[in-house]
Amino acid sequence: MSLKTDRREHSLLRLLVDFGAVDPEVLRNNSEVINKDFTELLIYLIKNQKANPFKIKEFFVKTFNLKPFKQEIVENLPAEDIAKHFSLNYLKKKMFVPINADFNNLEVVLLNPTDKDIHQYLKFVGAEKIHMYVGSYNEIEALINEIAPSFSAKSVFEDIELNAEVEEEQIEEEENIEHVVKEAEEAPIVKASRLFIVNAVRMGASDIHIEPFEKEVRVRYRIDGILRTIQKLPVSVKDALVARYKIMANLDISEKRLPQDGRIRVKIDNKPIDLRVSTVPTVYGEKVVMRIQDAESYLKLKLEDLGFEDEDLQKFREAIYNPWGMILVTGPTGSGKTTTLYTALMERNKEDVNISTAEDPVEVAIPGVNQVHVKEKIGLTFAEALRAFLRQDPDIILVGEIRDHETAEIAVKAALTGHLVFSTLHTNDAPSSITRLIDIGVDNFLVGTAVSLIVAQRLVRKLCPECKQPAEYPPEFWKGLGFSDEEIKNGQFFVHKKDGCNFCNHTGYKGRIAVHEILKMDEDIRKLVLSGKSADDIRDTAIKKGMKTLYQNGLLKVRKGITDLAEIERVLIK
């Protein structure tokens, strides 16, 4: 506390001196009180024997007509429940301790009952009504020591600093926007918003979900493709937390009725991290989803890191070095299509190659590549960007997604006129991509001639190396899946441990790898396309010519001990 900046606390200190609780010398020695908040100052004075802890307790009881703490009040401290909701470091720093876990009527023992930081903290963790007892330093220290063993893990809100006032009433929908912005800039909201991002990045999450419900706000991370609940917050922080992320993403704070999209750029552990932010209005408020994009991880990847089997890698590499033609990567959202395409572009990204991309949005900035952010609202569609690229002397063009007939037709014609074109489609497998292009309205002969390679892919979780267990299945089981005797004999078959271990967050899996289905267009496949054959016909012919389906490729990963059958069955169909 600085005496120059807080007259109220200066007055309290003088009253404590007059009461006989604090050594008068403290008022004459400003160096002892500069840069300490008032609670920290009281702790400092007590520890240095310049204040009487029992007199301080008596002062607050008499001056503010508060109840003194007595040991008999506490029958049984609910230590484990307290540990779930509070930061041990913060309890020690501010010398207060809850003595029950009833957030409707929370009872708290405090050294300094005038500390607004503590009141805000209690409000932030969900306390509705707060009943205060004044305790001495020794009494509170004993209570903290009693519950300390229950604080085994560091919570998300460990060490949150609180130093702003909070309104008692809950924020309503029509509340003044200036008030919401003010709350969003308060220390606990700022720190919590950062912690959710930092923890997500360090845990390897791909997405952060902030979801409002009637009685709580749920925070979930998508880790290895699976959503997990990380934290549940009181509904009173909903508007302030959402507003904070909207401020960070330069979105309109006052617009709560329409979806919005933006971007947050941060540095975590000296690495640049981009977050693609999307807000959507729901019944109970705005939901925020942030897609985490680690630019460095994209740019350091090699094709060998993507999980291709040797034969498939050779086919893919040959295709991306063709002077012309179309390469399609297909799969649902979150199947790693962007990673595959960016890695291919990075391999071809040399000084003698002109690469242009049209993306919605640009996921990661690649040095040396001309990237265009498609904005359909102003008429900058994929088709318009493609037309412009063809006048820019390109060697390689990436179209983020083929969505309509116009884009598909221009992309196909670009592939036929001496350009290498990369793009994505949302289809279940490789053969279906051919019929999708035809359904969009591209002529059979153009599809058959332009497309050179189609990659369908999915992401499957890898087994945790620390706790995976040998698969106890008889050889007949594996034979039923199509494995030969030699493959069974030489294979390394494992299953995930049901409850996992600490290394894998008790899931049994750690990290992900892609499984691929590679359809190379040759003369036989082209004849089928030109004659209008179905996707099933194309698939059957491709399998006869050596194409492994997604499921078969997944089984190869099972045989190598990379994943297990349960994960393949979860993600893929036979």
C-alpha cells in the first residue's frame, strides 16, 4: 500500500495505531508501508512484531461490529470441498479461510474484513451470501494448516490476483455496456481469460469452449479430438468473461444477437499462438469457441510426420511434384486436412515457385506464400480469388474449399491449363469426392482428366506410451479382421488402459495420428469416371489395384502398436 494513493487505508492504519494495535513508529517510517496492500501490510507488521494480532482482531470486531471467531464455531472443516474451489496460495496471501462449503451462505474467517479483493474473489468463485468472522493471525494460520493437505493439485484459478470492486447484483441482459466492459477489464477476469488459453495450449488442446447455461458457465477443451470439461464457473461471470474475449478479438462488445468471428494473437512460452474466435448467441448468453493454431508446429512439419504409409507417401509426394493437375484432400472438420495441405505447400515452397492460396480464413501465415482471406460479404469469393490468381502467373494454387459449381469449374480448368491445384472437399472417402464434383456440376471428362490424386483422412488417437497394455486376443480374432499369420506373428498389438495414467490425463491415449485413403487416378479409374460409374464401382476397382481404405489403413496402425481397435472402431467404418 502507498500512503499517497489510499487515504482510506491510511486512516485505518492511524486508527489501529490509536487503538494500540500497531506500533506508532510505522506511521513515521513510510518505507514499511510503500507498495504493500493493507492486508499484506498487517501480515508484515504482525510477523515483524510491530503489531499485536489479538488487538487487531479486537479493533475490527469493535469498530465494524463484527463477530469474533471462536474455535467452537468449527465442528468439522470440509477440507476437501474447500480445496476444490479455493486457491491455497491466495488463502495464505490474504489470510482468510472458509469454514464451510455452502456457497449460498458461505462462512469465512478473515484477518482484514475490509479487504475488497477477498470479497471479489469470493463472489468470483460463486459465493451468494458471505458471513464474516474476524480471526487473529494465529487462528487463521492454524485453520489453513488444517486444510492444506487437501490441496493436492493446482487449480485453474491458482494465484488469481484480485484488486477491483464487484457489484453485488448479477449482470442482466440489458445492462449498460460500459459496466460489462469495466468488469471484463477487472483483474480476475483478465487473469482467468489468459489462464484458460495458456492451460489449453500447454495441455495440447485444439479448441476452447466457453458455454453458458442456466446455473453455470462450462469451460471445455478438445484434447486429441475429445471434449473434456475443465472448469465450471458461477453464472455471474458469464458476460464479463465473454466480453473479455471479444475485446481481445476486436469484436463488437454491444452486439449480442448475431454471431461474430475474430482472431486473437498471443505469445505463450515464447511461441506465437493464433486463436480463431467464434461467438454464437444461445438461450443463456453467448457461447465462445476458440480454435487454437500453433503456427510454429504447422511450419516445422514434414510429410514424413503425417502418418503416411511408405507406399502412400510415395504416391502423395509424386503428385505434389506434378507440374499440373488437382490434388484433393477430403474429410470432415477436424480431420487434419489443413495440416496436410500446409505441409505439402511447405515442401514445394521454394524461390522458383509462385504459390497463391484462397482461404476462409487464413489459418496460418506461411512465409513466401501469397495468401488471400476470402470475404464473401464484399464479393471476394473463392471463385473471384481463383480468377485473379490465374492472372498472377501462379505455379501452385490452393483453394481452401470447393463449395459450389463456379469454384469447382474454375479450379478444374486451372488444373487443366498447367497449374497444380490443391483443395478440400467434405466427403466420407476418396471415391465419393469424384461423384461430389460431378454432382456439383463439373463434367465427367473434366473431372477424369483434371484430378490426379485424392486423399481421404481421419485423425485417430495414439496409445499412451506409458500405460498401453498388450492385447489379449487369440490369433483367430486377428485373422477375422484380415491379418495373415505372418502379420499376426510379427505384429505389436496393444490396447489402451481403461483409466489411463497421469501422463495421458487418465484417458489411455496421448496425441493423434492421421489414417489415409489414397486414390490415384490412372487410366482404369478415369474410364470409370468418364462412363459415369458410381463411387462404389470406383472404390471396388481402386481396392483391386492396391488402394487401402481408411479402415484398412487404421488396422495397419493397430498392427504397429500405434493405436488400438477400439479407437479405429470409434472413428472409422469398415
